[in-house]
Amino acid sequence: MSTIPPSGSNGVGQQDCNGKEGAQQLLCLIANPFSSQLKQTSVFSALGYSLGSMVLITLLFSFLRPHNSVVYAPKTKYADIKHAPPHIGKGMFAWFMPVTTLNEAELVEKVGLDGTVFLRFTRMCRNLFAVISVIAVAVLIPANVISSRRNDAWKSFQVSKESFWVTSTPQFVAGGALWVHVVSAYVINILVAFFLWRNYVVVTRLRRQYFESAEYLQSLHSRTLMFTDIPPASRTDEGILRLADEVEHTVGLPRAAIARNVKELPHLIDEHQEAIRELEAVLAKYLKDPDKLPLNRPTIRPLKKYRKDTGSQKVDAIDYLTERVSELEVEIKYVRESIDKRNPMAFGFASYERIEDAHTVAYAAKHKHPKGTRIRLAPRPNDLIWKNLPLSKKERNWKRFINNFWIGILTLIWIAPNALIAIFLTNLSNLANIWPGFEHNFQKHPTIWSIVQGIASPTLTSLVYLILPIIFRRLSIHAGDTTKTSRERHVTTKLFAFFVFNNLIVFSAFSAVFVFVSTVIANRHKHQGVWEAIKNGYFFFNMLTALCEITPYWLTWLLQRQLGAAADLAQIFNLTWGWFMRTFFTPTPRQTISWTAPPPMEYAVYYNYFLFYATIALCFVTLQPLVVPVTAFYFAVDYWLKKYLLLYVLVTKTESGGQFWRIIFNRFVFATILADVIIALVLKAQGTWTMVAVMGALPLLLIGFKIYCAKTFDDQNKFYTKATLKDPENMTDGGHKTHRNDRVSTKFGHPALYAKLWTPMVHARAEHVVGDLLRGRLNRESLQAQAGYSDRAIDMDPMSQQYPGKAVGFAPDNKQRELFEIVPEAQLDFNYYKTRNDFSEEHGGDGELYGRPVDLISERSTTPRSFMTREGTSPSSSRASSPEHEGIVHTPQWIREQRQLQVIHPAFRDQSAHDLSQRRHMYKSSNESGNNLLSGAQQPGFTEPEEAGREQYGLGRWRTGGTAYTGVPMQEPNQGLDYDYYRGRRGV
């Protein structure tokens, strides 16, 4: 039986706001923002506008693509042979066939597992909503239309019988026809569960293949554990090993490295980089035309803390910034020399010989926290957020609380703008009611304004949504996450929660809540009891009507997503921004080089958008079934467009190995449960409690399905193995064993300890005047000869083509070379700098795409990886940087000995009377600063037979599982034994 309120009640959609003034009219509009006017015209205008624009933009892209490979196919130029995408011809539509024919196995190799999982999720949404569209169009729409036209309440509302937009909704559906919605809900839930399960199985298979890949087996992070929240008494290399043994005994002993306090070094390096950028910007503007320099040199007003004796007066910008850079380099040198072994931090790393050992300990540590320490698999070194690693658990929880607090405040503040958008932008007639000047024009040209309403409102809303991810990412940076990938996952979850609550629930239902509250208050004034007032408020019907009235808005909004997908393909923003900066500003060489680099893929933003679209489609499948085929069409189009972008344009900034899948799965389950709640609301408003009770089983079944998938697949996705192989002789090599020259202390050492300091970049056209500009002093050569942290010893300069045997930027004038890096016009290209950390960090920072992975285990030499690959290769050799074509630079013995004499940092030198030759024999390394950053305070031992070492130092009894560490004298905290003493001098 229908529960539609009687005529004259305050149901949504029945109030006439005309004739009211001031606050009364505004309250009336809040109660009834979505009238039925202009719905059909707005939907068709949005459809024509979005599809037409999408086709035009795609055609424009197809025309421009062959002539601008830097923007539309940068990965074909910069990727190595293994990761290079398929070749595309010069034809206008030649790009379509390679994208269509590439299978998933090739995708994993070309775009990585993160990109492959993203495309699989997009394809899953396409297929799922395509199937649900059949139910929506063939079952739900006919049931709604037929039932609505048979309902007597249809006539009492004086709505046009030809209004398809009303009859296709369940607003006037009653009686047995509602059982169609119940059955459809069960079918949709089954389809969602099946597609999620099927893709969970495939993602698990992809993860297992990822574990068996050569890149993973040869990486150091795959066999390394990260320890955080280490108590003070265990903050030694020995303490880390003891903590690991408390969790699980393994055959092999790991190499451990406790982190050292780097003091204010990261902050100083950040300041140094910012000063370099400011200096480059000043020089680029001043040297725009080197032959016609401005009469006055540029000036700058220093910050208050750097003003010294200048007060608030402006000073010469070039002199001030060069002196500032010089001061910072002196400070960095001093801090690097002052770092020693006596101030360990609360985190560290332990690297095993075998992947099985590391993953077995990590699996066992899921439910164990020895002495409060958290033990987990280490991420890639470039994935770590170093400033958050020293935080205690209490500090990290406080940061998360503050972050959630500000997100909550932003969520509440956003309610008011949401209400104004919902009132006036989704229905311009409301704006005409309170703006007399606009009312005349609106009534004179209703068709034009209906087109504007269908285009402007969703467009403005979409532009606002572009700002929100930026705000959320800024907030999440300070939330205490220890890795960049975990931060991105948290950004995704918080964005999704914000969008669903504020942009879907509040935006769609606030009018119904307002009407219900006002009705209850009015009935209360009629001396009714509270319960009677609530019952007469018709809450469920008002909610149903409000949701049905807003469906055209979401339909037009989803239609415009096609335009956004095409704009992404055409890289409109990048093209526009690059043209604007080059035309109206003077970019620095560093900026110009960065613009030629492939942009990173914003997984958090796109996952949030796709999850939000899917949530809208699932929630409105009953309220307006046409939303589902529109969503399916969007995913069908965007799948091919995003596939092209990931293959040829976008790069994964930090590869997580497909770890986004779990949060996607959980939020998709939540979206389905929310859709079940919406269907239950429809049934309560128009049906019976029996129907609602039947729907009540669906959320419980979905929760059970989620628990089943978690128990079945999650451990397989996370761990290579859950049990160690006790007999190492039965293990095939296959890249599973590590080598003695692997350096956990180097590759998991803080980058601030050894990062190469930036050099200001100047365009080659100003080379002849650079030397005359400097009145300040910036003697970089003296700063580079730092004991233990020489920039030249850590990373080789790219080689110059203009001056054979010299580095890029070499100039005959030695003073210019000391101060600046001269960049010729022909080398303003990312290809010359793709292996340099100051450029590659934002554009594929792990280096795998360019054939130079930073986490690869060294196999040929004890020389660090940075010595093995040239950093500045010519364009012709860019493809020869894959492992099988890599150019190896063999360092002569006399050069390695000379470097050894120069780069031993005082903080890590042996304070005893050991001579240098003995120390060189102990380390067996060509670069002390590059190989002993963290563990240098505790000397490695000689390589001796394993069993002899174990018997000599009692380690056989230590590893028997007893509580006492027999044979290992206990020491005071921070005064641990020699690193290899308690390890039996394994020399690993």
C-alpha cells in the first residue's frame, strides 16, 4: 500500500516558493531545491555537450599526437628496452591498435603492477555495470513506469503523465511491484560479489607472479625487514637481531643496521634546494637576453631570520643567494661530519640472505610486537618518508588525530557550499526566484538556460572537486605515515569518505532532512506528542522524493565525466600550462627539463573518482536506472584512454606492487552496502517492513564475503611465504640468495647523509657573462671535498658531448664550472638527466623504468650501483640501459684505493689504532661513505666459515630457542658488541 502523504502535506516537491520573500523564500528553496522543470532538456544538453566535446578532443589528440611525442608519448623516448611501450606509427588513428592488442602480461612489464591493477579495476567496473545495465533497462525501468502509471497517487500530484523522468523512478511505485526491486538487489549483490571475487583471484595471481619476477627476487627490499618503535635498550645492531629472534628463528642471520640521528640535515638540504631554485629563477630572468642585461641587478628582501645587519632593506639577489647557498653547504658539511654512532634512533633495518626468512619473520610478527616493536616488510628505499620514521607511536597517533580533526572540520565547513550549489546551480529557477534581474532573462530564454544548467552546474562542481585532493594530500603529508604508498592509500580512503558523505549523502538528502525537521516542529506546535509529530513528518517519503528529484543532476554530472576523460588523454592542462609559462614567464633550465619528463600517475585521485562514480551508480540504480548504463559507458571509454596514458605518458612514481587493491575492494563492498540501504529506504517509504527485513540479510552476507576474501587471499598477496625453508641446500638459487656485497646500511640509509647537493643550472647562452655576475663567493670544489661525503665520490656527473671526457656543463672557465652547471639548448631534455635523483624522484623515482633500479642487488662488483651506470647518457644510448645492455664502468684499482683514502667519514672511522690498510681489508669496499652509512659505527668482521664462527662464540646455544643468550656478554644500551662478534663473524 502506498504511503504517499495526503494532498496539502509538506512532502518534498509540493511546495510553491513563488510569492514568498526574504528568509521564507530561502527556507522554501532549501526544502525544495530540485523541481521537475528543465530536467529533460538539461539531460539531453549535457549528453550532446559531453559526447560532442569528447569526440572533438579525441580527434584533436589523434591529429597532434604524431607531431608532439614529448607530450603524448614521452615513455617511448625515455624508457629502456624492457619497459618501452609498443611502437606507434604516424597515422592519425595508429595509436588505437597497440592499445587494443596488448595483453595483461605485457602490461605488467610495461606499466608495472600498480598500473595493471588500476586498469583491471577499471575493466571490472566496465563489465560489472554493463551487466547491471541489462537489469536496469530491461527490468527496473519497465517495472517503475508500469507501476507508476497504475498508481492512483500519480494523478493527485498533478504531474504530467508523459514525464518519463518521474515515472522511471520508484517515487510512485507501490505494492507488489516493489518485490522486483528486492529481487534485483539480490541479483546485483551477487554480481558485485562475483566480480570482486574473480578479480581478487587474478590480483592474487599477479602478486604471486610479481614475487617470482626477476626484479623482485634481485631487489634488496624483498628480503629486508623494517623495525619501528624500537625501545631504547634495543637500539643497536645486536638489539635488532635479538628482536627478530624473539619473533621467529631462521636458518640465516640477517645483517642489521640501526638508524642514526641525522639531526637537522634534511631540513638544511631542503633549504639548500629552495635557495638553488630561487637563484636559478633570478638568473633566468636576469639573463633572459645575455647581450642586453638590465642596468640594475635584481634585488631581494631576505627573510627575517636571515637579514642579519641588512634590516628590512633589499639586497643584491644574486650575491645574497650565492652566499646563502654557500652558508648552507658549510652547515651541511659540518652536520654530516658531526654524525656519529652514539645517537641511534627508534627504527632500523635487517636484511636476510633469503627472501623466505624475511617473509617468515614478517608473517610471524603480525601478531607479535617484541618489547613494543613493530616489525614488517621493508618498502622500497625511495618509498620511505624518513622524517616520520623516528616518530613514536604516541606521536604518530597524535598526528593522525590532528589530521582527522582538520578533515572533519573541512567536511563540516563544506556542507554550506554544498547546500548553495544544490539549491541554485542544479536548478536555475531557484536563482531566478530570488534575483529579479535574472528572472526576466530566465523566463524569456528557458531553453538556453536549461542548456546552461545541464553544463555549468556539473562543470563547476567538477572544478571544485579538483581542489579537494590537493588539500587532502597536503593534510596527509603531516599525518605520520612512514611510506609514500601508505600515504596515498590513506588519501584515497579519506577522499572517498569525504566525497560519499558530503558530495553524495549530504548533497542529495539535506532537503529531505530539512523538510522533516520543519514538519516535526510544525506538528509539535499543534500540541502533538513528539512521537506523533515524527510519525506525521513522512520522513521516508520525503527522503525518497528528494533522492528521486536529484537524479537528473547526477545523470548530467556522470555524462560530463566523458569530457574529463578526453581532456586527460589530450593533456590539455599540461599543454596549456607549458605554453603559458613559456610565453609569459622565464622558466629556468631545471623547470624546462622537468616539463619534458613523463608526469606521474595520481592513483589516489583516480581511484577516488572511480570509486565515487561506482558508488553513485550502485546507489541510484533503483532511484534512476539510467545512471547505470551511463556509468558503464564512461568506464568503457576511459579504460582505453587510461590504458594509452599509462603505456605512453604517465609513470608510477613509487611502485607498490598492486597494494591498492585491498582498499579498493573494501570500499566497493561499502558502496554496495550503502546501495542496499538506499533500496531499503525505498521499500520502507512505499512498501512494507517485510520487504525491508528481507533486504536486511544482504549487508550481513557482504560482510561475511569480505571476511572470507581477507582470510583466503590477503596473506598470499602480502607474503612470499609464511614458513621458512629449514634446509637451505634444498633451495634452488634463482636469485633467492643475496651476495656478500649487498649493503643494507647504504640502500636503507638516510638520503640526507649522501645525497648529492644541487648545482645551480644556467642556460648555455649566458655562459660568457656568468663569471662577471658574481661578486659573492661560492667555492663548491672546496665543499665537495668533504671527508666521507664527497658529492663526486657518491654520484658521477653526466658526460658532456661538447667536451669529450668532461661532465655535462663543463666550460673552459673553471670558475663558471665551480659555480654553475651550464646547460646547452639541445640538452634541455629529461633524457639527459633521467638517472639523476634531483629529476627522477618525481618521475619514476625507483629508476626501474630507465634501466637503473636503485634497489637492485649488486652482482658483478663490490662497486656501488652509482659507479656502475653512467648518469648522463646520450639519447642514442637511452635504450641501452636495460640490464642486458647496461654500460658498466670498471673502476681501476688505483682509483678505488685513492677514493678509499679520501672518503672515510670521521664519524665512521675506527677510533682505535687500526691502520687504513687493515680497515680497507675489513670493509672490502670502494666507497666507505656509500656503503657504511649506518653500521659503520660497529665494525664488520672478517669472513670466516659459518659453523666455526658459531661454535667459537657460542651462537649455537644462542640459536637454540632459550631465553638466555649464552656466550654473548650483555652490554649497556647503546654500547653494543662488535657487529660481527655476536654474529660469529659471518662476514655477510
